[in-house]
Amino acid sequence: MAKAYVMMNCDLGSEKEVISSLKKIDGIKEARGTLGLYDIVAQLELDSEEKIREIVTRTIRKMPKIHTTVTLTRSESGELFQSSEKLIGVMLGQNLAQAYVVIHCDKGKEYPTLKNLSHIPEVKEVDVVFGFYDVICKIETPDNTTLENIVTKAIRALPHIKSSMTLNIINEQD
């Protein structure tokens, strides 16, 4: 299964409409509004990287209210990070604060970073990606204070992390 993340910017005030349109596209697993450099993050899962390229180039980039996109394609890292047991908190509705964190790490240290992130219980998904960033992870916590502590005291303290950017998910746009 091929996987990618598309971070995008759109017309001011059109986020809900764009998210709604994105969720109707086959292969979009998740589309969420975020705070930060990007307005929306969408997660795609399809049978092949070619199908992902087709969706991104022929559908997402041609949506009239989307201005820019940054696509991060997943490396084959899924088997190194098993998230099934980490989904319990979100299924029980305990994780109200969520964010994507994109990370630049030391050259050649992407997989050790993935492994280190997998030990943080609040990290629900993590992938080594190709593109402008090296690693992307999704964090879910009960509140924003805990989310802030995970990012600043746990993730940024890991070895080999050069920089990170947090994109807080906006639940009201779902």
C-alpha cells in the first residue's frame, strides 16, 4: 500500500469546503484543517505511488481553491511502526488535542528517529517520507498542554532531530 501526505494552502475561509471535497476523493484516508504554515493536511493511501501521483496532480492540485501543495511520499517504513495498540485512546474519545509534526533530522538518521518516536505513546502514526521533510508523525493527547509538552520535551529532545514544525489540527473544520 502506497501512502503520502499532502500539505496545502487554500483560499482564506474555504478550508471546510476544501476538506469536504477532499474527503470525497477515493484514496483520501484523512483530511484535516491545521494551524501553522499549511491550512490542510491530507493523508492518502492507494495501491501504488502512480495512483497517488495521479490524485495529487490531476485532482488535488487542480482544485480551484487550493494554491500550493507539498507532497511527502512515504518510504517503506510502515512495518517498523505498529500503531494498532495506539488507536485505543482515540477510539475511546480521549484524545482531544491532535497535531501533525514534520521533522528534519540528521542525514541517514530517519529510521532511528522513527524508532525513537514509536516509543512515545502519544505518537499514533509515524512515517519516514521523501520530500521537504524527513519524518512526519501524528500526535494525539487529551489536551493542548500535554500536546505542547510532548512536542517540546519529548520529540524535540530526541537525538538526531534538527528541526520540527507542528501543525495543530483544527477539529471545528471537520
